[in-house]
Amino acid sequence: MEPSTKRYLQAVRRTHARGNATEHSYRPALAELVEGFGPGLEVTNEPRRVRCGAPDLIVGRGGLPFGFIECKDVTVSLDDAEQTEQLQRYRQGLDHLILTNYLEFRYYIRGEQQMHAVLGRIDAGGKVKSLTGGDEQLGGMFSAFLAAEPVKIASAAELAARMADVAKIINHAIRGAFEQEQEPAGTLHGEYEAFRQTLLRDLTVEQFADMYAQTVCYGMFSARVNVPDQRADEFTREHAAYDLPRTNPFLRETFDYIAGTRLDESIVWAVDLLTAILRRCEMNEVLRDFGRAKRDEDPVVHFYETFLSEYDPNLRQTRGVYYTPEPVVGYIVRSVDAILRDRFDCPDGLADSTKIDAPFGPPDKNGNRETRRVHRVQILDPAAGTGTFLYETVARIHDAIEHSAGAWGGANGYVAQHLLPRLFGFELMMAPYAVAHLKLGWLLKETGYNFPGDERLRVYLTNTLEEAEVVAGPVLAMANEIAKEANAASEV
């Protein structure tokens, strides 16, 4: 028997013999055993993270996790442990997982048991007895476990399903961390209050965790899209905010709170798990899937729908998450375009670029109102979702006008002067909001428009039915970023 394995089993035997050991008592010995199997390993045994839903031991290299170990007491049957909701969630969401009661070990890859090792048993007298050959079994298992890499992902459907699995873990971790926070002014409580008071007054903690998990997933995805595959190893959670598109300043400003350096320490592991998956994602192949769609299909919406069906099939009914089929969207947009031409004296329809003088804001004390020069045809989707209607509108306008680079995408072209200033969307939920920004940004780039500097898309995170409200106190920074969006929407 290898010295490290022999030493480990002796430690388990001594701890068990004391008669008052708990599941936690054996963890230091197991962590030491794992570290002994290879150089450069980082084995984390953080009680606070465990209370928030993390596996008992997190094994990583270079600051990112690649494997997880869930521990049960030496007297617990692993057959029973496998049936728990916790293990089902871990097996679904974690590529490489070991379940152990410190004597028996089961190694799962993407939820399926691949290897099994037994170091010892508790005999009839209650003593730990070693089994011949167990050390070799365990050595082989850990050799495979420590050589593991996150599974490569090269299709949009596979990535959407994988992100959904991780979103479930992040959601559970957030709820656990929220319960563990002692101070009402803690990080997560502050963010919850910011969302509740400026977006959705009846927001529950469960809904907040859901919103948070989806936002992390789609924010990280949006950031990873902007990192070339050849530099994927440089993609990090801490730098993700800088990789987000400049067309979405709200997400850039708030992402540090949500997933960056200000992230609650107890849920860092879960977001780092997502980072590791996205690092190994062949994003060029994923985006190529997006480009295979016909005009009457929206692959980004299908990507989000796949995510939702895996993440929470009941979410559509409980949250009203329904998407208008693309053919219906096309019909409605074409109909509006025709009505503008036929009944409102706009020969260019949705592409109309004429301007008029229009009253703006409330009257002053003399009853006079400010007048502004604005486009006659304004485009607003007050419940934009993933931007399906806005996407189809932009595509139809692009088809209707001159396609030369200067006329469409130049600094003084149509997009800058006559499209973006009158194209607006409001969306309440952060994940669809992030998707809408991503999708519209792609479309405009594909048609030849590059956003200069810090120009943004005028799609705002806001509650269409309520006014903006700035929250005072320790959550001011987060709340004010949300309030800026709502105030901009109010001006629209």
C-alpha cells in the first residue's frame, strides 16, 4: 500500500475509533490524500461554501476547479446517497465528481459512474478494516480524476444545456449564501434590495436567485463570445466585465457585483465552474451554429429556449416567458411596415427617416412645453424579451435601404443617424435583456455597422409599468445603475 494511502486509512481508523466523529472530521485527511496524488493541486475545504451548496472538496489548478468530491459519513450507504436531490443535482451539473464515505469511492463523469474503489470496510466489531487491492483501485481512480479536463463543447444546443445545468447549481448556491448572510446589508441582500426596489417590488428571494443565475450565465457567455478561441485560456471571471460588449454599459458596470471581484466568496466556486466550461468551449463552432439559421428562424432565441427547457421547464408558465414564433413576428413587422406606407403617408415605412418638431416633457408654469426635433417614426418594444421584434425590424429596414457601407454603417450613415436614435426596447428580466443586446449587436455588426466608443444599444433594463426609484443606503451603487436604466427608459 502506498504510504499516503496507508497514512490516510490509519487517520480514518483513529478518527472513527474515537466514537464521536462526524462526516466533517475526516475531511482534512482526505484533502491531504488528494493533494498527495499530484503536484500543483488546489484542494479547497471551505465550510461556508459547503453550507451554501458547494461539494465538500473542490479540486482545481490555476485558480479554476476541474473536479469535486462529495463526502458522507463512514456509516452512510453510497447507494442511498446517490438517490438524494443533492447528488442528482451534482451529477447533472458537474463533469467530474467523486462520491465517498471515506472508505468507498465512486467516480462519475457527466453523471455516469465510471470507476469504483473500496479501501476498507467497517467489520462487525465496528472497526475499520482495509481491503486488499483497494489502494491500487483508488490510485487508478485518482489518476483518471486528476487528469480530467472539462468536456469540450462545440455546438449551441450542447452549450445551452450545459449552461442550464450550471445555472441550477449557481441558483442553489445563491439561495444558500443568501440564507447564510448575517447582515441585512450583506452583498447579496444589497443586490436583492436593489432589484426589488428598482425593478420588481414583489420579487422573492427564489426569483432573485433565478434572475441572478441566468444573468451570470448569459453575462459570462456574452463576455466569452468576445474572446477569440486562441485566447480562451485568458478568459477569467474577474476580467469578464471588460470582455462584455460596450453596447451594454449596464451589464459592464454591474457585472463586477454579480460575478467579478465583488462576488460573494461563498459562491465563487460555482461561477468559476462556469468559467472553466466556457474556456473549453469551441466558441467558433457554437457561433457557426447560429449562422446556419434561415431568415425565418432565430438561433439565439432557440439557444435561450433550449436553456430554459433544461433549466426550468415550468419557468415559462410561472414567469410568463413565452416567445412569439418567428413567422408571426415577421408577419407583424411586415404589417406595420405596410400600414405606415399605406395609411400614414410614410413611403419608406419602418425605414422612414424624416423628422418633425414634437412637444417633450411636462408643461412649465406658463403652460408651455419644450419642443424637440425627433424622428417621425419611433420604434419601441415595451416587453422586448430577447429582442425578436427589434431584430426583425432592423433586418427589414436593412433590406429596404441602400446597402453600401457608408450609406448604412458609416459614421454619418443610416444606422448612426436614423436607426439607433429611434430604436428602443424595455425588458424586465436580465437574461433576455442580455440576449437582446447580444443578438442586436451581432446583427448590426454583420450588416456592416461597428459601434464607436461607448455608444450603446437603447434597450433598457426596466419595469415598463413602474417609475424609476433610486435607493439610498449601502446598496446605492448597484441600485443607481438600475435606476439609470429606468430613468433613460422614462425619458423615452
